[in-house]
Amino acid sequence: MSPVTHPWLRGLAATSLIAALALLSACGGEDTSSVESDEDAAAPVAHTHADGSTCYICDADQREAGRLWCTEHGRYEDRCWLCQPQLEDPDRPYCKEHFLYEDECHLCNPALREGGSSPSGDAGAAAPSATPALFCNEHGVPELECGICQPQRAGTLAPGESLSIRMPSARSAELAGLTVERPGRGSATASLQLLGEVRYNENRRASVTPLAAGVLTDIRVDVGESVEAGQVLAVLNSATAAEAKSAYLSALAELDVKTAAYEREQRLAEENIAARRDLQEAEGAHRLAVLAVNQTRQRLFNLGFTEKDVQSIEDTQSASSDLLIRAPFAGTVIERSAALGESVDSEAIFAIADLSTMWIDLAIPEDQAIHLAKGGAVSAHVRARPGQPVAGEIIWISPQIDEQTRMVRGRALVPNDDGTLRHGMFTEVTAVVGTPTESLQVPADAVHQLDGGTFLFVRNEADLYALRRVEVGPRSASGAASILAGLDPSESVVTGGSFTMRTEFLKSRLGAGCVDD
């Protein structure tokens, strides 16, 4: 068996070989003739069974777990004499139809499937554990470790375990532009890189709505203007305000009358001139007058009048219809939906926000959310401040996953004293995770995600590389990936050109087992 010029072309070679050979017949009730020699055999073509059943050749679910399968030739790797000629036992009859020894072929001998002994008496002959170690002659590595022939095993590796990838020659790495370097070691605070969107601090944002219906007669601010707490934003001509003022002034006048009557009855009672009953009636009327003043005064407060406004109403005895609309706190007018002469009722006419702080809504991958907690430090990077991240902290992490994005929502609070951050900005956020730890560090581009695991490419020889499963911590603030397990400090990791290695490894999945020319 001679090796193919380029290992990753063996899938194409296998396909050409299949097309050149006669099609194998179906198992079971159809023509079961097979090729004369394994040396000329190709993978069986797709087939069906007359009785509708399936076999381990056409149904992968029926194959023995943990036993390697030669996808090029359609048989178990330890029974493929094209890939493993050194393992053939010439004294043991071989079933060329099903590519097993006769004494383990349960398709020809159904009694084996039911647990009976083999015709030869070797009941354990079919057990994978009794099979000699398989070796990939094409790539010069154990078959179990060959990443070219067995790429599907990548998903089964534990941290520290590898698959071997043999390059076509010792110069292949150089021609492909691969560069390697040993991992560094440093003490850094691990971090997560997240995407975020700047939003107004909703705890410091208010919609300003008139508390009574009326017509706008004066608008004193516009969008973008800064306002102070209590500053008049607009004036409304409101009949409700006029009625409330009149009721308050009337209650004050009535209180004056009732107070005078009550005081007079008190003096008369002290001189034993007035009846006790008259004093009690005067006292009751006075209390009712005080209650009426308090009620009408509170009504003015409910309409937005301040203590100063109410005192002014008393002093001027004015029952005008002017209703002043004021800012609830210091901030910036961010919205205005009012025009002079417009009749308004309960709709908001202004929106004010305190821009000294902002929120950043975070999108957190569900597998990373466990690393973050309320109070954690973050830094936001925006184009308006290159090289000057804005520091803040996490104030909320959602207890549920967004059903549409499958991300966990979070929120950070950041200062905005200089007004750089604007609502709607997209930003990259670095979230600090845990305390500073010392670990091996490699460039983030050297780390790859494959089959649900994290991998590096490690050089073993000039033409032999390992696809190494590693455990990776969150990225450091400098962008390096922290390797927690699976890598030795003395090993050389592929950094430059590692994406080329990844691409070539993925190409190997398009081929099959070793090719025999």
C-alpha cells in the first residue's frame, strides 16, 4: 500500500475508486455476490433488504460502540485488509459479503446475535477488545489517533487528549505559512468580551405629562436643552387649574369667617354670656373650614403646584387658569411632542433624562452567564473614545434566557459626565471575571471551537501536528486566551496560520479511511 500524495485528497480518490468498480449487491434476500478479492474491493453501495430490515453496513446505529469504522471501504477498521493488511489471519475463514470473520458474522449465523457460540468455538473472536492495536500505515500513527482517518473522534476527546495530523511533507508547514510559539505565562484578570447597546438610565428618565387638560399657551424649552429641577417647561391654560385655585381661595375666605365666629364664641363662653351649645357649633364649623382649606390646598399640589406657587396664589388672590408644567429633576430634554395652541390631556409632551449616567444592555452567551454577577466590573469601548474605556459595574442579570436570541440579558451602569455615550450606541464591553490568576496564555486566534470543544494545534514533529483538546478560561483584558488544562509550557502552539490547519482538518471529513493505490 502506497500513500496518497496529499492525504486530504483521499476522499476524492475513494470516490473515483468506487465509481470504477462494479456495484456490490444488497444484503439479505438480494444477489449477495461480492468482489473476488478485498484488494479490489470498494465501499458497498447503498442498498436495501428484501424484508425491509437493515444491517450494520447500511445502518450505523447497529455498529459496535467504540469500534472504528472504515468509511472508505464500508467495514470495521480491524477487518479492513485494505487499510490493515498486517492484521489478517489467513487461517480464519472470512465472510467477504459482510466483511467479518465467518465465526463472528451474525448476519450469516443468526445464532451469534442471540448469544450463541461461534461455529469455530471462538466465542470472543468478535470482541473489539481482543483485536490487535490498529495502525494507520498511510499517516504513520495509531489508527485511533489519526485525525485524517478518524476526524469524528474529535468530539470524544477530553482535555489533554489529541488527534494526530500528518502533513504531506516536512516543508508543508512552511509552505502553508504556519508559525508556532510556546505559550506565555502571566497573571491577568480573566474577562469576557460582550456586545452591548447604550441606553438611557430608565431610573433617571421621566415623561412629563400635564396633570389636567388644557391648551398650551407657552413652551419655554426645546429638545437638547438642559433644565434644572422644578424649572417651568410650559404653561397650560386649564379650566381645572382655575377651578382649583378658586376653590382654595374660597376655602380660605370661609376659614377666616369661621375662625372669627369661633373666637367670638370662645370669648362669650369665658364671660358666661354665650350658651355652651353655640360654642360647640362654632368649633365644629371652624374644623370643617380647616378641612376644606387642606383639601383644596392638596388639590393644587396634585396638579403640580409647589408650596411657593400656593403661597403666591394666597398673596395675589389670583384664580388664573395658568397651570405650570415643571421638570421633575435636573436633566436634558430628549423628546418634545408639544406645539403652541395644542390641546393636551393625558399624553406626555416632554421626556427628560439625566445623562450623567447611562445603561448598557448586555447580550451574554448562556454558557458564560455563570461567570458574571451583580456588582461585577465592566469597561465599555466606544469609537468616540478610542483607547479610553468607560468603567462601570453590572447592576442586573436576567434570571431567564431570551427565547429568540438564546442569550442572557444583563445591564451595566456607567458614568457619562462628559456626554460621550449616546442612546443607541453599540459598544464592546469587557466584563471582569473573578480574581487575577496565573495561567498559560496563547493568542486568542490560536483557539478553535470544534464539535462542542475547544482545541489548539500543537507541533510534535516537522510534519506531524496534534489537534489538542484544552480547557480555556475567559479571555484576559489583553485579548489572550487562558489555557487552564491540556497544554504543557514546553509545547509549541500553532499561532500564525492556525485557521489553515483548521480548514485542512475539516476537509478530512469529506474523505474516508486510508487510500490504497
